[in-house]
Amino acid sequence: MHLLGGVYAIWLREVKRALRDRGQLIGGISRPLLWVLIMGIGLNPYFRGEIYGEVRFVVPYTYLQFIFPAVIVLNIMYTSVQSAVSVIWDREFGFLREVLVSPMPRSLILFGKILGGTTVAVLHGCLVLILARFADVTFGLDQLLKGLGLMALLAFGLTSLGVIIANRVRSFEGFGVFSNAIILPLYFTSSSIFPLDPALSRAQTRVVYPDWLVTIIEYNPLTYAVDALRGALIGYNQFAPWLGIAVMAGAGVVLFAIALFDFRRA
């Protein structure tokens, strides 16, 4: 109970600090509005193909519906990775040293910090869910619960990634530049804003699209996270539904293990 109380205290501190950060909150609200209202509506008329003179959508969804789960992932990505800046903050001002000399194992200290970042990231993902009806996305309670579970799994792995960056980049400025250099390529090569045509075979896809781009998309773990969330919220999967859960769970374990290895050397 003593150890659980320590984890709770660290988790609560991370959550309170994030909720008091107005800049982070404004970003969590403005980001989905920008993507859904501007990009979603602007590109919606072009999200279609023409076959034998008949105009149809490339996938049986509007662009607003297609991009909606990806905007949730984007909000979670930014919040998860940026929440790890608290590691640099605590190291800079001596709080981390005080926590590390406590009787708590470093694994539980790290778990509490990552759990706090995960909670805040899921809350920011829920801010996007408020726009669901505007994007013409409807889902039941079971779909919502499944989506929340996937969001938590994704947020845990991405917060662990943020901690890895924070452990290796010692300055606030370097962390911001380096984290953006990872977030944006991961996001744009995850089939988040454009679909690979499901009517094409794997070989045909590599002919229509550049071979290097298809390879990056297939090896990008975030591809399967976006796909899993699409399956949960709008019922569309480009890959096997179980694959996204397996990739996110595996990535979360690996990233947490690396973060813990670095954290123990701090």
C-alpha cells in the first residue's frame, strides 16, 4: 500500500501539473479543430475516385470520417511526448534527485510518471471525441470503451517514447526540436491522412505508390495504431483488427523497458 501510495502521488502530480498548463490545454483544443474544420472539410470533396465514369469515395467513408480517428492519435501523440518534458524539468530543478533517493523502486517512479502522462493524453484524445457528431461519426458504448482502451495503450507507449527522448536530450529546446522531428514523420507515414487503396493487392500497391513509401508505412508501428482506432470507431480496417493491439502492446513493453533502462542510469 505504501508503494501504491507513492505511485498515486507521482501520478497525481503529473496530472495536476498538465491540467494547470493552459498552453497545453489550448493546443489540445485548437489542434483537432484545425485538422477537422480546415483540413477535413477542405479535402473532403477530393477524397474520391472515378471508375467507369462513376464518382465514388476511395473508401466507403467521407474524408472527415476517415481522418477523425487519426486526429485523436495526433492529439495523443503530441500530449504524450510533450508530457515527458517533466523529466527534464524535474532534473533541472532537483525534484528528480529527491524522488530517486526515496525508498520507492525506480521502476515504480517511472511507472507513475508515465501513467500520469498517459492519463492526460487520453483526456486530450477525448477532447476530439466531442467533435464526433460534427464529423458524422457515431458509435455505441462498446465501441467507445474499446476506443478508450486503445487510446490508453497508445498513450502509454508514446509517453514511454517521450521519456526516452527526455533521458537522452538534456535541454528543453533540444527536446522540442527532437520530439517534433520524430512525431511528424511517424504521423504522416502512418496512413493517417491518406489511405492505401484497399481494392489493390500488395503488389499493385507498390506499383501505384512509391515502393519506399509503402515500406515505411508497413514498418511504422503507428500505422497499426491508427488502423485499430479506425476499426473501433468507424468500423474500417486496412489490416487484421488484432494486429494493431498486438503492435501497440509490444511497442509499449519495449519502449517502457528502454525508458526504465535509461531512467535507472539517471
